[in-house]
Amino acid sequence: MAVVFEKPHALTDAPTHYCPGCTHGIIHRLIAECLDELGLEGSAVGVAPVGCAVMAYNYFSCDMIQSPHGRAPAIATGVKRALPSAAVFTYQGDGDLAAIGTAETVHAAARGENICVFFVNNAIYGMTGGQMAPTTLPGQVTQTSPYGRDVKTAGYPIRVCELLSTLDGTAFAQRVAVDCVRNVLAAKKAVKKAFQTQLDGRGFSIVEFISSCPTNWGFTPSEALVWLREHMLPYYPLGVYKDTSAQAQGEAQP
Amino acid sequence: MNMAQRVLMKGNEALAQAAIDAGCRCFFGYPITPQTELAAYMAKQMPKVGGVYLQAESEIAAINMVQGAAAAGVRAMTSSSSPGISLKTEGISYMCGSDLPALIVNVQRGGPGLGGIQPSQADYWQATKAPGHGDLHILVFTPSSVQEMVDLVGKAFDLADKYRMPAMILADGLLGQMMEPVEIGGKEVPVPAAKPWAACGHRNQREHNIVNSLYLTASELEDLVKKRFERYREIEAKEPLCEAYLVDDADIVVAAYGAAARIAKAAVRTARERGIRAGLLRPVTVWPFPKKDFQAAARHASRFLCVEMNMGQMVDDVRLAVECSKPVGFFGTTGGVIPTPAQVLEQIENLSGGAR
Amino acid sequence: MKDLNVLLAGFGGQGILFMGKLIAYAGLIDGREVSWLPSYGPEMRGGTANCSVCLSDEPVCSPLVTEPDILIVMNQPSFDRFIGSVAPGGIAIIDSSLVGGKTAREDISSFYVPATALAGEKGLQGLANIILVGKMLAETRFCSLDTMRAAIEKAVPPRKQNLVAGNMRAVELGMDS
């Protein structure tokens, strides 16, 4: 019988612990498919964050390291500098990457550290039960912004791709979503491009996934995707924010 | 193979060269007085041996880069001074929890807070009791000369690899800044033991390795910590190091480590000249603490005097080691003040009650 | 040979630490145990600098010299601060171009050498410190002139070996002063 669909080799058989309707599963799969297609599983070292994806080390079949909260880019830096031939990636959430780990993120990018960062932005802290994240939208209700995020006291959300694309060390930055087939396909292309950026030795790459958290947002999975489209995407526009590849540079020519 | 040469070197620089000689090829740091020469030496020398020198954005990032390199299976180190070590404690705890070997150098200065920049031993408790959160220990070596800054580095790396845990060289500003003649080099760069647990890419040859410190099932974590503590007990039995100077017949035993031990040694020597049976026990490891050496000395000594460049930290371990069988006095200077041999001698003379 | 504990003090930029290196290298070349301990701090040029050097046949215990056998001072604050600490029977060598007044101490030997002025006169600008080391050598004979030359060759960076001759002239000038 012809096989028409199977699990990527770079994913283990472990059942994930993610909530129903969470997009982590899709994103894991996209990364694993790219590891398979680029033949990178054997040379890959992934770094798991603290947050919902903390146990990503159980789900990817490549070698994995679990990092202290926010420090994944520093851990990845250590791995990549020690083993330049390894394909090194981090998988981080918004609290991990844009709050406690801001310094590690920004400086890894500024150094042009030749690693891939996969950033899952769902505008809320999932693992600890729905607190305000650095990317929580103005007015958005969370456990720790119960009256809606008041920018006068809690400040404004951080647009990570825009921020990092100002740095010379960032080679590739793209914001994607996995809310529909078209976006999932575009997201996969972005993941592959990020790995290719590393393989080409061009420096730091980041793919930001605008994601949903039905559990902590208090929606059904499909309602959550509607809310994502209506509220997240206007604040966090999808698109390529930086691409230093020859091809992209060529396209930029008039 | 180069012959070992006797050269004049600063402690910080000698330690750095010794680390390179021990096969360390990854250094991640952040400038802080009085350890900066170590980082500067690495910045200059690492590129010449194909190694990595990286100035991180913070001590936190530096220790995590060490963790990444250590997880990838290479010899990696960082160095800092007291305030910077406080920032590294998070990473040290994770490395203990992930069973990762690495070297951390603390060239201590006065604290707390920003404190001062003069030599101090005020981080003894931090190094030996709580170098990070959780049930853990790290190996702690306390050199007392520039030569020992060299000699203990290879040992620290080897034992860290053997027992899969971080090791610390607990030095101070005096040892870091002073120059002394050292014999350095002249040995083959060792090939560190294989690390089959490392996350370095499985090449499709084995199951994936996971370097991790998270265990959500309490009993699983307990089992793991207990197993780690069996290793700690083995280390406590096998690895303590201590120098005994004129201790065999000593009535008054001075306990001191690192820079303070040098000063104490001068005082002990003068005390002997004055007919006082004084001796010096100098721990070279403070975790594991050389309890047996102190217990042996307690059989004939009438009292102990602990001399430290702090308000009294190791003195607790001395009291525990002798199980309070003999009085243990304390003399210390703090804040970066270095005690003088005359001050220590006065303490010894007071304890001897003028008995000659 | 007797232990020699030396304290060198002055302003940063006067070559206080370099003086210490010369003495330490001389000890090293003669196969003695030595230690060299600088004061360190946020000061660079213009701040106070001092340096402890110990030469001994035994491993050096305390590298911090608090009662020097030999004190060399190159500014007034250091003179005021350290002259009282010289061990009885010890030697103080003072750059009298930069230090006014004399010590009342009679239990030590004090030598007043206008080193900075001498260096200026003899075209040895910046080598007042080495003149003072020359004086120390003359008064203590802590090493041979050959050893001193070898120490200078070691302490001067390889790309500045053209400075060795000037340094040796400064040593000899100090010995004769």
C-alpha cells in the first residue's frame, strides 16, 4: 500500500502534552519536516525553553538541551561555537524570548550568531496559566492584566521581528502564522529558509509564529483562530522583515 | 613537546594558560575586576589555538554559553569575580541538575553588593553551601599560589569530567593579580574522556541524547538527586586535598586557605621560631572539605584558629570537622583588607597563653 | 641570601610596577623565589600606585609587604604614608625631585636621589624609576649588574629592546648617584 502521510522522522513517538487546539504541534511538525527534508536530524541540536514547550526535548528526535528560562540563545551560542557544523535551533515562547531572555535574544542576533530561533508568540504565558506576556495586546485580559493590559502601567507589546531586523547580525526574520493551510505552507518555507540561512553561514535567523492559546484565551480552538486573525495579525503583521540571501537581495533590485 | 619553563606570570594569566594546556577550547566571559586579565589573556590566546573566546552580554549569558558548550561535550569555562558569580548561580544550578562538567573561576573581591575590588574570601559560603538553588554541590579548589592556580586547573577539569559536575577555582584578587614564578606547559594537551551523553548531533547512529534538569515526577527527581548524592559521598571519601605544614606535633593548628593561608604560614613560621608549637592545615579543596585531616589534628592539638578574609565562614566547617572536640577560634579581615602575618601571630601567641 | 621585601610607591605612570618587575625578574634569573603584587584599582595614570616585591630563598609566604626592608618612593603622599613602615635597619630611597623634606628616622638609612631631575638632565626622560633601582642595587647588591641587564631585557617587551641601553645607563647613573 502506498504511504500517503507519515510522521516526520525528526519527531519521536512520544505523545505531546499540548492542549487541544494549540498550534505547537503544527510548528513542531514543520520544523521536523524541514530537518528531514534537509537531512539535518543527525547534526541538529535543539534547545528547549522554559514555558509550554519545555518538554520539546521529548518530541524532537535530534539531540536536545533544556535551557534555563530565556537563556536558550546563549545555550545555542555555546553549542554552535563548540560545534560549528551542528545545526542549532532554539524553540522559545514569548515570555522566554521577549521578557526574561530579551538580552540573550538581542545579543545573539547582534552577534550574528549562526543559529535558528523559532519563536512562538501567543500573547500569553501558557504554562503558568494565562498571565500577561510581553506580547500581550493592549487591552487584552489575562490573569495578571484582569482589567485589560493598560499600556500606561504595563507598557506596550514588543514586536520582535521588527526589533531584531534592525540589527546588522540578523540575516533572516519572518513572521508567519499557522491558522490556515496557506499560512502553514508559508510558515514551512520560512522554517526551511531559516535553516538554509544557517547552512549558508549567513548568521542569525528568526521565524516568529503568531499562535493561539485557546485554553488561556478562553476560546474554542476555532474561535481562537478567529480572534488571532482579528486582533493579533493587525498588531503583528505577517511578512519577511529581513532577508540577506542573494536571492532576496536580487529581488530587491529595481 | 615543550619543556616546562619557569616564568613570571600573573595568577589570572597563568590560570588561563593552564586551562588552554588542559584542553579547554571554549571560554565565555564578561569583564570584571579583579579577574579581567584572565579574559584578556583568553581573548589573545584562544584564536591562536583554534579555540573560542566570546565576550558575552552578561555573566548570565556567559555561564549559559558554557552550559551549551559543555552539553555539546567540550571543555568549557568562564571566569568572574564575586558579583558576577552571583549572576552565574542560575546556570551553575542547571549544570548540576543536568550533570554537566565545566570550570568556573571566582577571583573573589569584597562584598556584599558591588562591595569593593580588593581581595576577599567572602564567597566561601556561596561556593561550598549554595552555588545555586537545589540540593547540589560543586567541586571547589582553593589555590594558594600562582603555581597552584596552574596545577589545579587540569585537576578541576578532570574531576569535573569524571564526576560530571561543575568545578570552581575559588581564588581571590591577590592570587589573580600577583606574579610568581611558575612552571607551566611542557605537557601534551590531554584528550578528555569520551562523553557519550553529549548533545552533539547523533549522526543517525544512536538514540537522541537529552541534556535536561526537569523532572516533574517527585519520586523520579528524588531518585536522581539521591543517586547524585551517592556520587558526592564518593567524592567526599576520595577527593579532599589538604596541605599540612608543621602539624604533626602542633598544639595550635591554624586553618586557612588561599591567600589567607600564605599569611598564616608566615605567622606559623615565626611562632615556631618563638617556641610555640603551631602548625597550618590548608584545605586545597573546600568542597569536599578535608575533614579527616582536621580530625587527625584534633587528636593532638589543643585548639584551632581559623584565619579568613571574611567574617568567619570556613570556621563553621572546621568546627563541624572536629565535632567541637576542641575550641576553634577565628580571626578575619574583610571588605578587601588583607591580614598581616603580625596580626595572625598575635592571635597565635594569645592562644598559646605565652606558654613556650 | 637574606630575604628582601621591597615596597615601591608613587603615581601611576611613573613606572612603579615596571620597577617591581625588574626586581622580580632579577630574582627569578638568580633562581630565587619571588612575588610581585601590584595595588590595583580604578586609577590609571595619575592615581597612586604601589607594588610589593619579595625575594627569598624559601617560597614567599605573604606577598603583601607591610614592613619593607627597602622602600622606594616617587611622590609626597607615598613618602608620608610609607616612610614610617620601613623595618628598622631598612633602606629608604626617595626621589628628592618630587618629595620635599626628610625623615627624622635614624634607625633606617635614607637616600635622597633627585632622580626625576637627573633623568631630565641626562636625556633619560621617563627613566627616573630605573635610576632609583640603580641606587637600590648600589646600596644592597641584591643582584649582579649582569643579572640586572638580563632582567631589563626580559621586562622590556621584545619589540622595544632598543630601550635596553637607556635603561642600563639609568641603572648605572643611579648606582653612581
